[in-house]
Amino acid sequence: MGLGLGGYGDIEIGSESLLGSMFSSRENFTKIGIKVKILTESENIPGVAIGINANNSWNSSRNDDDLIRTSNSDLYDAGLRTADYDSRMTSVYAVIGKMVAPGLTLQAGIDFADMRYKNVYVVFNEGQSTFTQEEQERETIVNFFGGFEYQLNNRTIVMFELQSFPYLKVSATDGMLKASRRIVTVTGFRFFISKWLLLDTGIRYQDNYSGLADAEIRIGLNGVWNLGF
């Protein structure tokens, strides 16, 4: 959900797999974000915006041996049996966008993430060893994103997005956590059902997937309304 601020920024509240992709891409956390326009796109210069996203509270992730076995068999085979922790993240980013040809717009950006985690409890070595850490730890990581939009007609846009996003990686050797990144691509279409209702559909793929069968088809509806004040 987002609220535009007079064409110069917006506030967003939503959910995404910020830190939950160690085992399951379906583990989502709530975030709040603010984006501000710095430059308006013109014939010679791209549009530029900066923003910040944050988790306002700690998110608990609980991963037992059944979940690890079914969602990450490599870690299970390496001896990992439990990985519990609380996490949160704040990131700042900058993005540029430019129409480079009729109907074709390119975007690119960079993101700096500050990740925190605590209350770590990991069981590894096939259940014979444990690692605990109650104190808060900090990890920082730089990510990137980019893509394009191409308008096929007045109601249909084809889109492609590529981004890296951070997650907490667990070691099956010593049970410690550290920041790492994954690469995600999404290719799909945006169809304008009406002036205010949009249908998005696309295929999502991550670099840790093992084949075409792991690809996810995503479908979403977006509504856009002018509140008139």
C-alpha cells in the first residue's frame, strides 16, 4: 500500500522476503518505506530518487529439521537441524530511470542494507552441537537492482527486473550467521484492466533454484486512485 505525496515522494507499507529466504521464499516480513524524488526526468537527464526501507520491529524466524530437510536439503545433509533467530533490517537506496527509446524505459539502482540479528539458536553436526548468541549483531551489505519496461500497446507493458537482496546465511560447520545475497529475476506483463485497476503477472527465479521446476509464477492486482486533495 502506498500514498503519493504530491508527485515528489511516497510512503509505502508492504511485505517482502527481506531476511526470510534462508530456507523459504514464502516467509515474509513487514516493511515501511519512504521515497523522495531528487530530479525529474527530462530529455537530457534521468529521473533520480532516493529512499529508505525499514522493519519497525524484530521478525522471528523459526526453522526446524522438517522445514530444513524439505526446503534446503544441502544444509540438512551437511548436518543442520535447527536455525532460529530474530532479525530486522534498514536499507537506503538510490535509483535512476530514463526513457531511452519510444516506449522503452530503463531503471537501475544501488541499495545499502544494515542488518541486525539476535537470539540465535542453531543445532548442527546432525544434532550433536549447538550455537547460541543472545546479543545483537550487525552486518552490512551492498545490493543492486535494475530492469526495463517496454510498452507494447496502450494497455500492456512487458517488464523485466533483476535484483540482489540480502539474507542471513547459516553455517552448518559452526552454526554462525553471516550476511549474504541472492540474485532474483522477474519477467512478466502489466495489463491495464481499466484506468485504475492493473494486473501484474510474471515468472520469478532465484540463483539458488536448481531448475525450471523451482520457478514461481506470481500474479497480483494493483489499484490506483486519486484522492483529490
